[in-house]
Amino acid sequence: MDTARGESIALLALIASLVASLSLVSYAIVSFQSMPDQIPTLANLWGFGEAITEKSLVSVVLIPSFNLVFAPFFAVMALLVAQAKRSVRSGSGGRSTQAQAPFRVAFSHVFAGTALSTCLVLGVTSLEMIKVWQGRTESLGALAIGGASLVMILYLGVSLFRIMWLGQGGARLESGSAEAPLTGALADNARWILGLWYVDRRDPAVVVEARWGIGYTMNLGNRTAQVLLTVLGVALVALPVLVLIEAGVVG
């Protein structure tokens, strides 16, 4: 039941973020024709100087593209966490396995909420930028963007507090079984590098419970995890470079 609930919310977050992100990109493209030939640069929009540049489709869809990459990524992570395999703790009489369910759902909700919050913040920012480029306003709506950011911060704060209260893997719900030794893949030192990175090509799990800290980590030996991290890495490098190019910092 808990797993199904976590997966359902994660799937809804993924669908919502994809629909919202694609709608923003489409709106930016449609709005392109209504913009003058000269538009403020991204640097000017963010208050780092006065400058204008020739409008381009790349500059107009750039920020909505951030949304299209990062919001769905967090939603996919929510889905993977909801489906993450359970860690095996011996001697707990099943209480450890039961305790992991609410922790897993809570962490999945954090990623799902982050996806929706990211969509909200970048969506509002994108809409405000389009208004500036169309000449309907002279600056970004700080109140609207600040309000959206505050919603994101409050949500993450409450969610992280809940996770810390549950403890890693739901340890605080184990009714005294947390001292039981870890067994299985989680404690298999041959599959962990410095206790931080899990690499096992034979393990079909994309996400596993982390050995240190709070939360989950990817199985770096899994092809799906490798593809997701590669896409994210390319986006983290390419999108900021495009921002700098459009702002005239890199020519």
C-alpha cells in the first residue's frame, strides 16, 4: 500500500512536470514572434548590467528548457526511490522491513515535491521573462518569483524534518531493532567504494539505501542510472554555458 501510494504520487509529479514544462517551452516559442528584434540579455534581466541583444529562439526557450530537464529528473528520482529495494537487517523480526516503507514513501515525496516546486519556480520565472521581452513590464516580478521560491523552501524544510524524524531507513520506527547488523548488498563492502558509491552491474536495482547520511544513492553499475546521470551531467554543463553565451559573457 505504501509503495503504491509513493509510486502514484511520483507518477503524477512526473506527468505534471512534463506537461507544465512542455507547455512553457511551447508558450515561449509561440511568444517569440511577438517580441521585438532587440531584447534584454539574461544578465540584464537578473540585474547584473544593462545590455540588449538580438533575440534568438535559444535565448527565449533556455529557462523553460531548464524546467524541462530538472523537474522531470526529480520526478523520475521520486519514482525510482518509491521502487527502491529494501535493505535487509537480520534479527529484527520483520520490523526493519516494515519501518522502511514510510521512510521510502517520505523520501519519494521529497523528490516529487521538489519536481513540482522546481516547476513552479522556473515556470514563474519563465513567464516573467517572457513578459519583459514582450515589453509588458520592465523587470522580473520579484514578488511572484520570491513567493514561488518560499513555497519550495517551506515544503523542503517540512519534508526533510519528517525524514530526519524517521531516521535513515525508518530506523526510529524499528522498535529497538536498529542495532541489528546490516546484511545483504547494503553491507557488502565489495560493492561499495569508500562506503559512498555503490557499483554492482549484476544488481537490477537503480536506487539503493545509502550507507552514510540520510537517503538513497544510485547503483553506478546500472545502465539506467548511468544514462540518467549522463543526461543530468550534460544538462548541468550545457545549459549554464548557453546562459553565459546568451548573456555575452562567453563569445
